[in-house]
Amino acid sequence: MPQMEYGLRMDLSQKLVMTPQLRQAIAILQLPALELATMVEQELLENPVLEMEEEREEFSPENIVKLAEYLQSGERSAAEGGGRIEREDNGNPLERFLSQESTLHQHLELQLSLLSLNKKENCIGEYLIGCIDDNGYLSGSIDEAAESIGVAPEAVEKVLALLQGFDPAGVAARDLRECLLLQLRQKECCDPLVLQLVESHLDEVGQGHYRTLALKLKCSPLKVQEAVDLIRRLDPKPGLAFGGSTANYVLPDLTVEKIDDQYVILVNDTVVPRLTINSAYRRMVQNGDEDLKKFVSGRLQAAVGLIRSIEQRRRTLFRVMETIVELQREFFDHGPAYLQPLTLRQVAEIISVHESTVSRAIAGKYAATPRGLLSLRSFFPTPVHTDSGTDMAAANVKQNLRDLIAKEDTNRPFSDQDLAELLDGKGIKLSRRTVAKYREEMGIATSSRRKRY
């Protein structure tokens, strides 16, 4: 049995250590412009050595924060008011609704205020409006509402009937069937086949069983299809027209403009303050005592590291976008049909960085291009293999599918298997399942639902 011994020895090895500066550079590279501006504002507050190089009043993050606070304060005021119309309010009660984009509940309360209702009916109406969800449907039952308010169910039914005549058509319905019937009523539709389909056969309509419905209702499949076409023009979620949610705006990190025959790339850093080092602290390092020098030196190193990381982010974004424009030139010149398969590795090798750096650089970033506002990630489409040995972007395959379906005979539409075989004839090998996936992603119905009688 070998004996255990104590001893000292030296080993020489290499390992990668992620320094705080490297962590900071990676974090900054991933940030979109607005988030970077927020982070820089925080650093300006915490590090006295940093200061803004110049004032940018019209684009400063401080102004953006002030604007956000102003908008939030307006939303809080509306929330505190509950969106209810105060009858004793001075002036015209319409003004508060016309001064801003109204929500569904405000839109309904405005219409309620224009009716000549007694106090009890108005109370019931406001309660029911509060029970309407974002889709425009009434949640809860009549009996529950009557019990909560302390009135008879008949009184609730009477007010509900008034609400169901409000705009948008179909609002305050209790289910899809009632929602569609309310819309047909407001359109003064008297077609018995349409009404019968909505009242009793919605499930079969949704499944596209037109022949079965034609046998049941003793009419031709063509008549059923025409009635279904009318039903499909109705809105199953009328409340969504009044979303009431705050829009999410995208600030592009890059702009690509075509000047003459060349594409010019601009990094949009106008919302990010330009940073510099306060000269007073530089003198402190030279003339101050040791403790002061130690503190200021640490702050100076942090400031220099931040400035360097921001500049490195700007250069990396520019180089990545420059390479994308070069490799996807056909897309920029001719449109989406010419988008080519592209991988992170291809871009990384050209600009001599790691794939992970490219991945971080494009994460959550957008570019304003002559082809519209696009995510940088969209320039890296999934490749699809073809018989010719070249790869084709999934967007191009979808365009081929769309073209085939547009030219099909509507009396005998192509099945997914037919589409797969037609693509195979073009040198694009796809399974039936993949064709079905692409078709669903494009929002195209199955062959049975595309068939016209």
C-alpha cells in the first residue's frame, strides 16, 4: 500500500479569468440604446469623476424620464378617477374623453352617460361595464351581478340589453355566439342560413365541415360557404380595438441609408450622453494626499473602463451591421425574396470576434433600413437545404409556398403533401410536416378550408 506524503510543488497552467472590466464590456454590448442611456445616467450619479461632455437637451435621457413620469402621472390620474364621468364636472364631460385615446371602458361609459337613465339603472350599467374584459365580453352571470348590486335579475337584463347596443358591435356579449348575433343584428342581417349557422353550428363552421352542414340544412355547399364568408367578416373580439395598453416603441440602434449606390451605416447613440473625465479630479490625483489619490484613482479607472466599453460597443455594432449589409446586399437591393442564409459564425470570422460576441451584439437590437425597421436577428434566417447543394432562407421557402398556393385551383387546393412534392420539383426538399409548419406560420388555412365550391 503506497504511503501518503506531504510536499510542495509548482504547476504552470493557463486559464481564462473574466475580469470586472470584461464583464462590464459584455453587459454594455448587450444593452439596447435606451437601456444603455439609463445605465449611463446611473453611473453619472454614482461616480463623481464622470461628467457629460456636452448637453443634448432635446435628446437627453433626463427629458425622456421626465416625459415618462408625465405620462405615468396622467395614467395614475385616470386610474384614480376610475374612468367614471362626474356629472357635476364643470364644462363638457366629453372633453376628458376627447383629449386622449379612450379605453374600452371609457368608451362605453361615455355612451352610458348619454342615455337618460335613473340612478339605479346607471349604477347597474357602470357595474356591468366594469365586468367587461379586454375582448369585450361580459364576465360573470346575470344572477351574480344582481346579487352584488342588490337588484332583481330582470333589471340587470334590461340594462345589459342597452349595453349590447353600444359601439363596438358585439360588446357585452356573454359568449361568441351571442357576440356574432349582436353584430348581425346591428348589420340588419336577415339571412336565415347565416343566423342558423351562428346559433346552432359554430363548431362545425370552425372545422370547415361545409358538406356535412349542407346535408343537415338541406342546401348546397356553395350556399354554406357564402354564409360562412359573411360570418368570418365579423369580429370575434370587438374589445381589442380599444386595447388601452401603452404602446411599446422601438428605438433603432442602427440606421442604414442608401446614398447613391452605397449603404451608409449610422450608430444611433444620440440618447446616450457623451462622457468625459472631470479635470478637477485629475489634478487631485497629482496634488492630493495618499487616501484621496487612492479613492480618486479607483473612480478614474472605473470611468475610463466605462467610456472604453461604450466606444467598443459602438465599434462592434458598426462592424456587425457593416458585415450584414455586405453579405445581405441582395436583400437590401431587391427585397425579402433575396434574403440569404447567414450564421453568426460567418459574421464572427469576418470581423475576427467570437460567435458569442456577435450574438450579444444583435440581441434586442433593431436597425432602421430602406426595407423597414428590422430586428438584427432577422438577418440570420434558418437555412433550408436544396438539391443543388446550396442553402435557401426559410423566408424564401415560405415565399415559394405562398406563390404555389396563390396559383392553385380553388376547387382542388393543394394538400401539404402536394406542396411538398411541388417544392421537391424545384429542388427544395421538405417533409409534409415542415410544409404544414411553414403554412401555419404564414396564417394560411388547410386545403379543406381553402376549397371553394
